[in-house]
Amino acid sequence: MSVITIPRSLRERLGDAASEDFASLINDIDLGARKDAIAIAEERFERRLVEETGKLRVELRLEISKVNERITEESGKLRLEIEKVRSELSVKIEKSGKENVKWMFLFWIGQLAAMAALLKFFVAK
């Protein structure tokens, strides 16, 4: 708060009591003006804050929608890749099953031949 000094010529004309009252009045006016200026600044700040918050919300919604779209795209791509891997895996399982059956038949044929040879060897004696 600033200090108000009343010039001597004015102080002599008004007197000490009136000079003090005058200084008090000026201080009150100054204080009121400061309060008004602060209130105006607060109102402007609040209005600007609301505007900027609204803009930020709009931007945030746009970005969220973009992210959601990207997630949807990527999840679609991921589903396609999963299906591709599943189909490749089923083909490999099918091939390995066929290979297993082929080797099982070869093993059985070998076992039958060995059993027939042993049977012939023991029957011949």
C-alpha cells in the first residue's frame, strides 16, 4: 500500500483533521479500486480458464477418438494375424499327424516282419 502525503499548502487550508480524513478517503478509494481491479482480473481469468478448459476437452476427445480408431485397426490386424497363425498351425498339425501315421505303419510292418521271422525260426526247430 502506498503512503499518501498531502502537500503543506493543502494541509494548511484543510487543517490536520480534514487532511487526515482526506488521506483516509484517498486510501479507501485506492483500496476499492484495487479490489475492483482484482475482481475484474479474477473474472477474466475464470472466463479464460473455462474457455481453455473447453478447448482442451474438445482436443482431448478428438485424440481419444483417434486412439480408439487406431486400437480398433490394430486389433483387427491382430485378429487377422492370429487367424493366419492358427491356420498355419492346423496345417502343420495335420501334416505331422500324417507323418506319424506313416511312421507308425512302417514300425508295425517292421514289427510284423520281425515277429514272423522269430516265429518261423522257433517253429522250424
